[in-house]
Amino acid sequence: MLSIQGSTRSGFCDGQTRRDFLKIGGLAMGGLSLPDLLRVEASQGSATKHKAVIMVFLPGGPSHQDIFDLKPDAPSEIRGEFKPISTNVAGIQICEQLPRLAQMADKYTLIRSMADCEPGHDAFQCLTGRSAKRQPPGGWPSFGSIVSKIKGSANPAMPPFVGLSPKMGHMEWARNGDPGYLGVSHAPFQPNRGGGTDDMSLNGVSLDRLHDRAGLLEGFDQMRRELDASGLMSGIDSFNEQAIGVLTSPKLLHALDLSREDPRIVSRYGKGENKNRDDGGPRHTDHFLAARRLVEAGARVVTLGFSRWDYHSDNFKQLREDLPLLDSALSALITDLHERGMDKDVAVVVWGEFGRTPIINAKGGRDHWPRVSCAMLAGGNMRHGQVIGSTDKIAAEPADRPVAFGEVFATLYNHLGIDVNKVTLNDHSGRPQYLIEGGHQPLPELV
Amino acid sequence: MRTLQLILLTTLLTVMHGLAADAPRPLNFANDIVPILTKGSCNSGGCHGKASGQNGFKLSLLGFEPQEDYEHIVKEARGRRVFPAAPEQSLLLTKGTAQVPHGGGKKLDPKSEEYQDLIRWINEGMPYGSDSDPKMVSISVEPPVMTLPLKGSQQLKVTAHYSDGSTRDVTRRALYEANEKAMAETSETGHVQLFDLPGDVAVMVRYQGKVATFRATIPLGAPVDKLPPVRNYIDDLVNAKLKTIGMPPSDLADDSTFLRRVTLDITGRLPTAAELKDFLAVQDPQKRSAKIDALLDSPEYAEFFANKWSALLRNQRTQPTYARGSYLFWQWIRDSIADNKPYDHFVREVVAASGDLDQHPPVAWYRQVKDMKQQMEDVAQLFLGTRMQCAQCHHHPFEKWSQQDYYSFAAFFSTVSRKASGQKDEELIFHKRGTATATNIRTKANVVPASLGGEPLKLKPEQDPRLQLTEWMSRQDNPFFAHTLVNRYWKHFFNRGLVEPEDDMRETNPPVNPELLNALAADFTKSGYDMKHLIRTIVNSSTYQLSAVPNAFNARDRQNFSRYYPKRLNAEVLYDAVNRLLDVETNFAGQAPGTRAVALPDNSYNQSNYFLTVFGRPDSSSACECERTQEASLAQSLHLLNAADIQTQLARGNGRADVLTKDPRPDDDKITDLYHIALSRDPNAAEVKFATAHIDKKTNGKKDQEAFTAKKEAFEDILWALLNTKEFLFNH
């Protein structure tokens, strides 16, 4: 039952058979029966490489008008201190604090009219596409949990869903994506949260001894799997095998170990610090690189939270500290994905929970402004080098093409080959729930 | 096979005949047009039926509100949707047939009867129909019940019955869905194709808010000549079923297996080695019954079942200040179970709870379940096996429940009021004098309380409506109350409800053995809702005591109870079992050392205990058992195989491995001990040999301290391996 797999064993994307996938994935999919699975797969077309999504959350509500949607012609109490600079795409300008990103605007899309932001300080909407207010029994599952449920692992030694955010003072920002009614099996691996992290490398036992033990277990474990027609026993066998894989071929640990990366590439991402900014997230540029490495190793969804953007005072001073780091980390990630030929398979989304007030307050800050915010999408084989939507003269309201969070999520599901018009998952009351609220469809501008 | 074809042919002819016999008559929007939209799934929740509609065109979900649909089709969009001057130019048809781009694709064939009906309806000036037109009152399906061979098939015929006594064949326009998709699939035209699994499968048939069910029994047809002894009516009814479908049951389980199984199921713990020894030594043929009684009288039974109910009754500690209340409530649940409080009393004391936490701890339920609709939905799902959630916003798609039913039922809770009581975050719950009423969001009418399927009640302002509700619930003839509980408990012991999911008991989701469900419910009611009586009846049956090991015929059986279905130990039970095996005293904050995980009062411990979290101890956030996840995961495997905690406990001085190493007895005896503790059975000779060979291999050629260390490590390895065997992880 339990076999030790060598570190050379190939993953799903390069050689594992479909039968293996069904064996492992079949259990990870839980409620989906085989015909459901086939239906889901049929709507995906065939993919040789696994597709993935990196979700970057900027806790606190970054000021859209100082980053991606500058209004140089607005009165000074509105336009603020930064000037726009031109990008390598004619007609698109962004903040002067983002010179590297300005050189690659052809590789991403800016959405300047995110129109249905929830007002609370919470990553929930950026992880689920939904409001936290009205939740079904069990709670809404996050994007990553849904992908874990529907697609399972892409590589037997890698969890499908990894969340890099550590604990934060304001815990609603620290969410990595809750599994909701899909249950803990689809919770993200959270290597920066303690708990399961320690389980990923051998604890006080040598590799040889683990081999010994696994042999012993196989000898003792004589109960016939056939006893259990539900598939749970064989599921446990599959996951045990996968766990031994994690322990003997530590793909996961290696992905998180940046010392294995070319130092020149590490330095591209900039020098952040692994320390939380007040009650927000860490300014840890390494997480962007870790996300890329995790995806490369087989993760399907990686979430991370970066710094803290709730600037009620000294807005510009703080942005001068944060924007250059964001610029280097994000531009390095996008460059990396392109250089490695991963840009078609990996989509990146960057956003916060809402925008900020047009008028700068007495303390030089901007306050909460859920009427509009902005988002960036990169990679994912989408049409980039464009801006979707716009705001009025003072960046206070969407002026055209208001975009809903659901549309962005539909775009991301579409990228992973999941048809939001067909797939439903049952909540705890047995009600089939679509993955997107309000029937939103993938952004036609991008797909 | 020939007979089958004949039946099929006759049925098909009947279907065609039924259609041909329809003479042209004025079309009625609700009776004739809406069903076309439903069948084309135009009004499904993923399309125009969702609350926001699709691309500006909204239909009521599944066509439950024809009046609204009529408005939307005929009057909106500046009349472009229907175009009487040239019906085929109507947007409804050009979109439906995908002649112009349609996001939903082609839903309608221009050659179909449905298309012709739509053309005719538009030609006739889009009549809505008059009030005097017959209304559909029910549907029926032919045949309703059938015995069919493996891989057999059956064409269904569905008839709609109208208020004027007329009938109409609606086979083509009805919707079909099998409840066990591994057993059967259905076509759009009502053809049922069976696969090769024996047992029972039901097909739900829906047509415009009415439902009917087709049930197929699929025998395996094996000879059933050896049946286990009949201990009570459960065995009669299960054996009868097994004979009908020709599926021979497994043998009875041996004493060790029985003891482990029943101890885990009643008390949530492993039997001790001493218990095992005593039990095996007793010669009395009644010893299993005696053991059952002893377990039911132990405080551990009350703790284990309090754990189950505490989660379902949402006993959460969401604030630190809730600790007192959650503990009092848990204690009340535990004591109620220990005292074997009749179930109807138990439920009444929760549902109609009044007072403060000290006077009456179950008011804690109202602290967690705050809103009238939630209270009603929880009560319906938990105690009546009825999921009302759908009917909040629209008619329930698989059920008879309408929004009127939903709000009438919710009105029972409309007078529940609360005010602050002595301590922070604690409340006094009381009935506020006045008329109980809730507003139906669709009709905007105020409705008074009515039980499910019952007449509106006229209550005096001083009457607490919740007492009327609990009185109705516990009436002997209540069709939901006893059935739901016996099904829930059946599932606890058999890992599969007679109805699945256990709290979704609707006409269209029939039990696999209806006679058994009815008999259990009748017996439970007659016993005065005696919970221990119910458990005793279940676990004394031969059915419960069957072996899990399949014979040549029943390996794939998942619904006839021809053998015991193994179930994984749940998070708390497994945690306690691992600690028992490693001889660790548990230590939870604020609890006496050694308190079992099974005996924790609320969900707050999940946060600090990764083991409980990763194995899915529920957070008590819903009234559904499904919150307790049964799935395996990579994180669980990694934890059991490699957790630092477990490694530390394995290697600890004076831990189980250390003590065994120092134990001067022969290794064989020590291995036997470990099997007793972990698996509640004797090891066989091969297993002993396998284990001692590992010890010998590790210690070979070593001396003194080195040999001691090697031997201790060998015992650590053996313990590690035992706790990762499926035999340990499962109750079987």
C-alpha cells in the first residue's frame, strides 16, 4: 500500500498517468462523483501543464489614485504628491514610484473601476469574490479551496493550495483563504502559520528510519481496502503515499527555501523584511518569489498578503516606502514568469479590499473609499497591455465599465479551465452553489 | 429481456399516443409555456432564473412565479421578446434557437413541438389564460415502483393532473434526477438506465413545482440461505430486504471486533486491555447485551453524545465571555443524556428555552442562533430533517414548501425576545406578549405560525408560540420528528443513514428501507422517545454485529447493511486513541488533566490544537453533521506520520516505548499487549514474528546502552506503525 517514492518520481504534469490522478484526485474531490469529474474535465480541454493563480492581497485598501489611476489634472487636495509616468504602452500611465512596472505595461492589465467593494477591512472578498455578510451554512469557500476541491493536487508531493500570509494583528487581513463548506481538507497549507508546517520536514527521524518504518507499516497494515466501499481507505493510502513523498522528496520545502534560488534572481525581487508592518502584513518581497517557486513545484493557487496600506495619515510618506518594494517584487515576479515560459500558465492578481478617499485629509492621509478601487492582472494567457474601465475626474466613481469582483474571479476560474456556468458545489444545507455570484462571466476584454 | 423490451415499447406507444391525443385547445401560459422554459433550463439558477437575471432578462427560478415571467416576456424589453406580427422573429425564439448570438447556446429546436407551441402561443396573442383555466394539482409517474435487473432500463411516463379532472402526458417536459448517480442515469425523456450495482435507487421527477418519485429495486439475485439470528425487528426487516435483493450478509463479528466497535460507537474511546481480557473470558451468551448496558450507563456515553449534540446545537465560544454559557450548556446536554431525558423533552427545552443561563442553560442556543429565520431553519433541519433554506427566496425546487410555508413556520419564533442579564454578553430569553407573525417577502403579507403542512394557528398574545411548535413536533403522529432522530442515530452506528443525507428527508429522497425507518420511528415514539432504548435496539441487532469483511457478493454494498461499513475515527476520538496508545495524559487549558478531547465543552479548543483542526473537529457553526468533514487529506497524513508532538511522545522517557523496553517479559508478550491496546485483539503468529524480527534487526550485534537505545527505537517504530494502520484509524 505504502511505498516510498524516490525523489526522481515525476509529477502529474510530466508523466503521471491519468489513472493516478483519478486515484488521488478522486478523493480530494470528495463530493464529486466520477461522472461529475469527467464533466468538469471535459469542460477544461486537455492541458499538459498545470495552470495556476498567484493572488497578491494588499491589506488595508491601497489608494488607487496614487498607484494605478493618477489624476494629475485634479485639484491639489485630490491629486496628491505623485506624478504619473508613461509606460511602454502608449496612453497608459502609472505612478512615478513604479518605474519597473512602467517598463512592462504590455504584460499586465489594469482595472481602474472595481465597483462592488465591501466596506470592511477584510481580505475575504479578494479571496472568495463574495461578501462575508450573507454566508450559506458552512461559509463561503475561498477560490483556492474550490480549486483544491475540483482539481486536487497537480503533483503528488505538493498541496494544491498554499497561503503565505503569516498571522497579523488584524486577522481579517491575514486570511489565506478559508475552506468554508468544503471542509478542512481544502484549507490552504500555511507554512508561515506554525501548525502543519513542522510536519513537512522529518521530525527527529532519519530518512533511513522513515524507510524502515514505512516497511513496518506495510507489514502491519493488513486490513483490506475492500472493506471500505466508500473509497476513504484507499484515499488515506494515497495521501500517506503523498505525505511520504513530501518527506522524502521535499519539493514543498525546497520551494520555500530561497537559498536554492539563483542569488541574482533573489535580489531582483528587492530587499523587504520579514516583519509585519503594524497590524498588517510583512513587507516581505521574498514571498513573491516563494509563490513563483511553489507554483513551479506544483501548487495551483498561492495567496500572499503584502505590507499594510491603510494610510489615514502621511499617505505619501508611507507610499514612498511601500511602492518601490511593490514595484521591484511585482516586476520581478512578472519578469520571472515570462523568462521561464510560465506566463501563459500562471495568472497573477493584485488588489486590496477597497480604494481611498479622493480628498486628502488634514493628516495628509486618505480614508476608506469602497466606491471604487483598482486591480492588476498579469499572465494567464490573457490579452494584456490595456486598461479596463476608468474613474471620473477625481477618481471617486467608476466612469465607465464598472467591474465586479465576480468578473475577475470568473476570469481566474476560466483560466484554470473551470466553467462557472456549469460547476456547482453543495453547501451544508445541500444547496448547489455556483462558484460566482450574480452570474458574472470572464472579462471579455481579457479572454 | 424480451419482456422488458415489450414493456418499453408499450410505454413508448402510450407516450406518443398521449401526445397525439391532445386536441388543440387554448394555450395557458403557466400550464403550457413555462414548462418549456423549465425543461430548457432557461429559468435555472445558473441562467435567467437567478435573482439578477441574465443579460437583462429575468425569469422566476424554475418557473414558480408564472405571473412575473409573463410580465418579463411579454411586456419588458419594449416588446421585442415576443413579436406577434412575425412570431418567428421574436427574440424569445431567435435567442432560444441561437439564430442570434445567445450566451446560453441553442436551447430550442425549430422542429420541436415546444417551438411550435411557442409560435402558436405568440400567434394567438400571448394569452396568459384565465382564472377559470384548469390548474395543475399533481403529477404521477408510471410505474411508481419496479424491480429491475442489473443494467436494466425503464421508460417512465409522467402524467399531470388538472383541477378539472383532465390529465396530460408531460413525460417530455418533466425533469429527472436519480438519487444515487452511481446506480442509475436518466435521460431528458424519462428513460432510466441502471448500472451494475444492486440495491435501491430513486428517480425524482419534477414538473412545475410538483414532484413524484420512481423507485427501482435492483436485485443481485444471489442465494441467501444463511441469515444471522434475528434479535429484534431490525434483523427481520434487514434480512427481508437482503432476501428480496438476493444479497447474502457477512458473518457475525467476533467478540474482540464487537467490543472495539461498540465501545467506540457508544463512548468514543477504545476498550482498555483489561476490559478486553474480561470480556473475552466471560462465557455468558448474554454478555454482549450486558456490555451494551454497562457502556450506556457509563459517564463516557453521555460525554460522547454531548459532544455530538453540542456541535449540532452550535455551542460555540465565539467570545471569551461566552465560556461560562458554553460550559453550562454543554453540561446541561451531558446531564440530559446521562439522565436519559426523553428526546421530546430535550428538544422542547432547547426550542422553547426561556430565562437566563443559570435558570435554563439551553438559552445559550439563542445566543448563537440569533435570527428568527435561522432559528426556524435550524429546527427544521436538525429536528425535522427538512431543509427549508431554499424556500426563503423561492419555492423549494424539490419539495412542496413555498415561501408561505417558510415564513409561517418562522413565525413561531417571532415573539422571541432578549434582554441583557446579569453578566456581560449574557441574555435573558423570553416570549414577548403579542401576536406572532412574520412577513412573507414575496406577498408582503403578514403570516401567523403554521406547522409544516398544518393550518395557520390562532394564538392568544400571552401564548408562547414555541410551546405550540414543540407540542406539534412531539405529537405521536408527527411525520418528521421521530423519523429524523432514528435516522440520525442509525447513521451514527452504521455510517450511513437510511436516508442520506440524514437531515434531508423528503418525499423525493426515499429511505433505502422504508419499513425499517418506520418501524424504528414507531418504536422510538412508543418508548416515550427513549434514547437509550433506541441505541440498545440498534446495537443489540445482529445487523449491527455483522462483520465488516465482505463475502463473495457484498463487497460493494453501501446501502443494504449486509455487512458493517467501516468508519474512520473522528478527530476527537482519534486524538484520544493516539494518546491512549502512547500513554499520554491530555492537557487542555482550563480542563482537568486527562480530560478526553471527546469531553471538551465547546469549539474553542480547535484553535490551539492542530490535530483536532486538521482532522476536522467541527466548529459548531451549523446544525448539520456534514460540518464534520470525513475526507482524508495530505495534511492529516503528514501529521500522523510525522508530527513533532507524536515523535516526542514516542521517544519520551517513561513513555510507552521506554517502559516496554525496560519490561523484562519476552518481546512476544509485549507485542501482544500493544495489539490489545491499539487494536483490541490478539496478534496472529505472523504479526508477532514480523514485529519481533524488527526488534532483532535493530538490536542485532549491539550491547548495553546501545542495545537498549536500539530496542527502544524499535518499539517506537512499532508504535508508530500501529497508529498509522487503517485497522487503528477505523472502527470496523
